[in-house]
Amino acid sequence: MIAAALSLLGAIVVAAVIARIPGLRRPGATAALGALTVALLLAAALCARAAGSVTGAAQVAAYALTVAAAALSADVIVRTVFDVGMVRRRASATPPADREASNAASTDDAAGATGTDDSADAGRPGPLRGGLAIGVLERTAVTAAVLAGWPGGIAVVLAVKGLARYPELREPDASEQFIIGTFTSVLFSLAVAGVGIMLVR
């Protein structure tokens, strides 16, 4: 059961890497990968509960896979929640004609800069500026704090994030994205950390 739990955590990491492929950033594909990630997490939790505590190299692997799964996998869950909740894009206050021109220009700029076409993301809610990197760091810190037995670290992480984002949160769409994204991200991180705790303690 220990091997199964670790394998399932590894599968969550693989699914998270697949979810970052630009061609798969469509609502249907995102929702499917989100559902797969949740199913893998539930299966990992069942295996971890049956497995009991691990020691030695398996314990190191459990820590590493738990942090990696929490840090990387919640992006697809947050995107799925954004799609289901129909969170508006920050530029929604722009008049429709200007918005179409702005979206076309930004899509062209993104495609030229990265060599990819992100038109699948046009009109969809996305993270705030720097949100993907901040999310990975936030989930890493939250998961590490829980695994280290310091739940107060969650409050520190959320306070730092809130202070850093404060100037942007005056816009209604930005505050909506911040709250929904942060809650989803942290709750999923805690769920993954719970699997890790079952394995290492």
C-alpha cells in the first residue's frame, strides 16, 4: 500500500505537468484533468490510510512527493473552479469593442513572445499578475508548514500574500479572483498535506 500511495502522489505530479501544456488549456480538458487529480488524491488518501507510517527512503519520498503534488497540482483545480464559477477576467470593465482589440493584441504578443498560441485562454479567467509562480510558492510553504507541524505558518503565508496583493485588490474582479483562487489553492494543498501526514506519522 505504501508503494501505491507514493505512486498515486507521483501520478498527481505527472497530471499537473500535463495540465501545463498550452494545448490542453481548454475548459473541457482542464475540467477532466481537475477531476482526474481529485480522483488520484482520494485514491492516494485511501492507500495512505491503509499503509500506515513509512520510514527511511520511503519517508523522504513521501515528503518530496507530497510537497511537489501540492505545489504543482492545484493550478488545474483553481482553473477548473474559475471556469465552473465563471469568474470574470480582470479586463471585463473594458468596452466590448476595445476588449476584443485588446485580447487580439495580447494574444499576438503572447504568441510572439513564447512561440505558442494562447487563444484558448482568451476570455477565460486567469491568475493575477505573477499568480502562477506565487501559487507554487504559496502551496509549497503551506504544505511544508503543515508537514513540519507548524499550522501557524499558513497564517503567515496568507498575510504576506494579502499584503503583497493589496494594491491590486481594489478592483472587484481582482479581489474575487484572489479570494476564490487563494481558498481553492490552500484547501487543496491542505488535502494533499493530509495524505502526506498519514504516510509519515
